Amino acid sequence: MCKVKKLLNRYTSYISVLSVLILWQLAGFFSLLPKFIFPTPFEIIRAFIRDINLLIFHSKITLIETAIGLSLGIIIASILAILMDRYKIVYKTIYPLLILTQTVPTIAIAPILILWLGYDMTPKIVLIVLTTTFPIIISILDGFKHCDEDQIRLLKLMNANDFQILKHLKFPTSLGYFFAGLRVSVSYAFITAVVAEWLGGFEGLGVYMTRVKKAFEYDSMFAVIFLVSMISLLNIEIVKIIEKKVLKWKYIQ
């Protein structure tokens, strides 16, 4: 009985997803859903296999944009977080601007960036940087705030400078918070790239999704949607694996 409970607790999420897919397939089989706009899971899988080469090609473009944008976002966010923690004037200057960037919808910024920067990767990368920077900065600053004040005073009594305090106390303390923000940013980055491609571009999953939608190939469109979801989840899992490798002490048990 205990083993059954453990298995249920472990695989509940998988069972729930599988149940939804089975009900979806049955609803399509009995014509409860219009197949021309709501294809069944089997039809989506068939479209995925049929279009696999195109999906791989466009996925590579989107992943390259995501990797470049996220890498730049991490670097910029880390630098800004350190400066904002060290200098109050920088915090007061930059924080309102960061809040402002988050109040403007991505779908409104993307066309403007495309008009300014063209239809290549550049506007997508810029948009990813704008989207991913905020969660990482806030996470790192939260980590800095949770540093023990007594430990900071002790390091100062030992004549430690600001860089040494950052290296030996603030940086290790903020790592857990950084990875929490990174998981959010990873999911934002890939979806942002797809949305930007959807609004303008020549290659990428967003462009491909627009083409199949205009051709009324809804099975292919759903295949792209599922692929985007799977890649986003996979990226989040990769971040979790890296976190477990870096923060071994946190996962000893």
C-alpha cells in the first residue's frame, strides 16, 4: 500500500497529463471537437513526424536567439545587480526603469524593435535581454539582502574590502536566489523569442507557426505549440540540474 502511495505521489503529474490527452483523443474520435480547428493528439503527433526536419531547422534558429539573449541577460543582470547593491544612486536610477520595461507588453515592444533593428536575430535578442534581465536582477538583489549582517560586520572587522565581501559572502548566499530567477528567465526567453519571430522574421518557430496558421494546417500549428512547451520545460530542467551540481550542499539529503 505504501509503495502504491509513493508511486502515485511521484507520478501524479504524469497521470493527470496522460488522462487529459486520452480524454482529448476520445473527444476527437467521437467528433465532440471540430477536427479542422482542434486536431487530436494522434493527428498532432503525425504532423510532428511529418514536419520533423522543418521543426528541427526552425528550432535551431530560435534556440540560438534564446541562448545569445539569455547569456547577455545574465551578464547584464549580474553587473547591474552588483552596482545597484553597492551604489544607492544606481539603484534609485535603474530600478524605476526596470519596472517600466516590465509594464510594457512584449507584443507591443517587438514590432517597434523589428522596425528599428530589422528582421534578423538582433531585435529578438534585444527583446529577450529586456525580458530576462528583470527576474535575475531581482533574484540576485534578494540574495544580497538575505546576507547575515553580523557576518558582513565580521568581514569588515577583518579588513575585508567590498570585493572580498562579495566573493566570500554575498555571491555564495545569492546563488540559490539567482537560480530561482534563472528558471523564470529561461522560460521567458524561449517564449519571447517565439513571440518576436511570430511578429516578424524569416526563420524560427514563430515564423513557421505563422506560416502553418495561414495555411490552416492546425495540426502542424499544435505540433509547434507542443514543441515550444517541451523545449521550455527541458530548459528549466537543465537549469535545475546545473543548480544541483553547483549547490551540492543544498541537495545533500
